[in-house]
Amino acid sequence: MNGLQLLIIFLSLAPTVIVAQDVHWSQFSDNPIFQNPGQAGNFKGDYRFIGNYRDQWRAVTVPFQTTSISVDGRLTKLKNLGIGGLLFHDAVGDGKLQTLEIQINLNLPVYLTRDSSLVFRPGINVGINQRQINTQLLTFDNQYNGVQYDENLSTNENFSANSRTNFSTGLGFVFDWTLNTRNKLNTGLGLFNLNRPDQGFLGAKIQRDIRTNFHARLDHKIDKNLFLLPAVNLSLQGKYKEFVLGSSVKYIMKEHLGQYRAVYAGIWYRTKDAGFISLGMDYQNWFLGVSYDLNFSKLTQASNARGGLEIAIRYIHQSLKPKKITHRICPDYI
């Protein structure tokens, strides 16, 4: 069974009726730690720095703005223990409901074959989450004086708190499978908010739903410079469900004497919500990716098909290791 056949099986197992979430990442493969704690340190290099930004629904209402920054690497003295930190910030709505979350992710690779063609990466996730809302920016019916809105009128609302801080826990695992010289498969499952933290502001307990995330990506080498990169991502959180599938094409423009250039182009589909295109470029150790959503859900009449802009930036630091040169000592009689 080759990699393409495996990906088709994954697609056939996905649900056919999906409702999308508002807050998500279109470029899900370019925010790997948010996807799964097993992805921390899973790259070639010493340290990886990633920044993500998303601006959504600007054509409809106050835009939803989401930012993520992460850094990860491996502790080689501890059996290549993968470690990564992620900072996530989200601001939505008239009241600027903000979520700030800091996460620590750890995983330990387990090599299931002697040639390392199959690697299992179980991981854990621990985070601290802080949410707050600015109630001064909200308006209420009680502030209507019969003729017009008057911000000086009392809202008659009693907000006991406008912020809450809690902890979250998660688990995940990743399989890296080198099928053959042309196909590599990365797939896994992440589970977040397993302790169901309380996120209510007004005294009533409102538990945060568990987020389940399944992902799979195939790197298929067509020829020396051309690669096909199909991927799927399924996220489930409470009543919200999101399924994204599509593919990018990668073309290596230059790879010679330490010079590296590559370009990407992709087409993706988020069921019952949007289609989007993605473009990207590798320049040495840097990557820049841009995507834009075209909305075609029931919100199209208000959005005019305009969804969200997303940007991903990645830098991988890789130290140059000097070559080990062995000198042969010639005998005196030569």
C-alpha cells in the first residue's frame, strides 16, 4: 500500500456533514504545535521559530484577529526529547473578548524500526489560559432613552468579573512513516483541554470543551524538484466541527552549494464554509506563507465571499557542524 492510497483511506473515514468554526488556522500545517504536542521538535534543524496571524470577517463585523508565536527544538542529551512553547492571542467582537494562552509541549520519539522509517512521538501539553472582556465597550437596551442611544445611561447590568485564568492539559501522538524513497506520511491525533477548565465570567460554571484534532499530510516526490503535498485536518470541539482538505505543490528552484529556494501553491476546501488558496516560498532557512479564504457559507450575503487573510512565517536555525577529517600518518620509510 503506497502513501496516496493511505491518504484516500483517511479521507474516506472523515465525516460528510461538517460545520466550520469561526476561529481556526487555514495553514494548519504551518502551526504544528497548536495542532499536536507530538509535533514539537519534529523538523530538521536546531531551533524552529513560527509566527502566525489571521484577520477574519473584516467585511462583516469587528474583525476576529488571532496571533500565535511558537518556538521548539530537541534536547539531544535527553534522547531527543522534543520541547516547544506556544503563545496564542485572540480578540473578537465589540467587547474585545480576548484569549491569551501560553502552552508548554513535550514529546519523546520512539523508533519502531531499526532504520527509523517509522517513528512514534507521544506528547503532553500543559497551558495557562487567561480570558477577559471589556464591558465598557458593550451597549445594552437600557441605554436607549426612547429616542436614541445614550452611553451615559446605566446598563443595569452587574458584572461580577470580567476576566478568568485557568489551566489546561492535553495529550497527543504523531506517527512519522517513511514509506519509500518517494513518500513520507505524517499523521496524528491531539487532545486538548482534557481537564475541562471553567471559563465562565458570571459565577456559573462554563466548562471549556475538549478539542480533538486529527491531521495527516503526505509528502509525495514526483521528480527531483517537484513535490505534491496533500493534507487533511479534522477539528472537533463541542458542537463545532471543521474539516479541511486540499493540497499544495512544491517546486524547488535552487538547491546547490548551500543555496535553497522553493515555491508553493495550494488549493484547499473547508466543508460548508470556504475555499482558499495558499502561496508560499522557502528562502534559505526562512519560509513565508500567505492564504486567503473565499467564504461561500450562509454568511455570503453579508461577507460578499470575503473571508480571512492569514500569514505564516517560519525560521529554522541550523548550526553548521564541521566535517570530521581523519589524518593518516605515513610511516618514515615512505
